Amino acid sequence: MGTTKTRSRRTSPSRYTERHAKSGLTAKLPPLETWPNQYKGYEITIDIPEYTAICPKTGLPDFGTIRIRYVPDKACIELKSLKLYIHAYRNLGIFYENAVNRILADVVAACRPITATVIGEFAARGGLRSTIEAKYP
């Protein structure tokens, strides 16, 4: 009994597009509120262990911890507004590299700190863990 070999067509995996890369960068998020700082020369560190967002290419959730460190100048970030802001990422399609940089830009725009660093430590996907760090200035 003979068998017929069929040649499977190898299809290239779908490519990342400019639309994927820009996803979430201009999405409207809740505002970060501030309150007047009373002291100089100290650092604030905020850990957010329940960050989630959606991968814009796969539609699968990304999980991680966001750490925000900054030296305030005239204003400090109000924590409830920060919580609402971070929770808005839950349904947002954004790469975590972009999310870390966007969070930094939004923190800097809101409170104009002397220095700021945002670190994202993301759960393993496909056996790989990623840590993204963005700094101001």
C-alpha cells in the first residue's frame, strides 16, 4: 500500500507590527495626583506587586512587580491615584518595556521629581524572566 507524501507549507509566524509596538502608548489613563512635599533630600520607594497588562500581540496577560523610586522636589505622588492608574493597565494592550517607560514619563510629568527610577520585574514567560529599568533624568 503506497502512501502519498504531502508537503506541508511552512508559514512564517506572524510578525510584530508598528501597531503592536505603539499599543497602549497613548491610551487615556487615570491622572496621577500629587500633594505638596514638605521635606528635601529623601527617597520614596513604592512597590506594586500586582501589576497586570495584556500582551498586544498574543492577547495573553503579563504579570509583574513595578517598583517606583523617586526623590521628590515640590510634590509627592498620591498613592490612591497611583493605585487607580496602575490598575488601569489591567485591560490595556502594552508591551512591558513600553509600560515601564510610560509609567516613568507619567510619574515625572505629575510630580517633577529630582530623580526617578521605575523597575518592572515580570513573571517568566516561555522560561524567560525580564527586568526593565528606566531612569530620569
